[in-house]
Amino acid sequence: MGKKYTDGGATFAPTAEIKVKGAMLKGIMRGSREVETKFGKKTIYTLQAIDADCKFTADGEEVTPAENAEVDIFPPTRLALQLAKVPVGETITIKYLGLGKNVKGNPPHLFSVEGE
């Protein structure tokens, strides 16, 4: 189901599966970090989860994070652009909106990101 990503032995918090119809994650932005994956260098965002309507995985297995636990997001390109604008400490809600129009290549995953 999930892919394993490593950055030289570092561990990851449970990863939110947010590219699924109806997925929602509300949390406090805790920061970001760069990791090297088989797809190249990627930015991972960490949120302290407040509320979620999505699955989480760790090491390819489905898990249930503890209340107020930190969770990671491996965002697709458009979500990464939105999350890059969110300051650390802000409470945000991420909602998956589905696939956009296919202009060239694969259709983009679209998200709503709202701060409080």
C-alpha cells in the first residue's frame, strides 16, 4: 500500500494519506524538513494533529496516531506550494478536493488549505 521513504536512517512520524476522496487533516504546523527519496529531494511537513478524517501509515502499515501526536505529510506539488506559505504555529485544515483538469501530463491533486 504505502511506499517507504528514508533519509539515511531517520524515523518518520505516522504519515497522513491525504490524496483520498473525503480526506481531511486539521493540525498545528510544526515545521518542515528536506529528505532524499528515490524520487529526489522532497520537503516533508509536520503537523500536530488535532482532528483527522484520513488514514495514517508507518513503515507501510496502517496506524492510529495518539491524540495530539505529530504526523508527517509528503505533499504533492500543489499542496507543497500551499503549505510553504503556512507559518509555524498556525492551525490549519487541509481538505482533499479531488483531481483537477488534465492540461498536460497527469491531472493535479487539488487541496483546500485554510488557517485559523
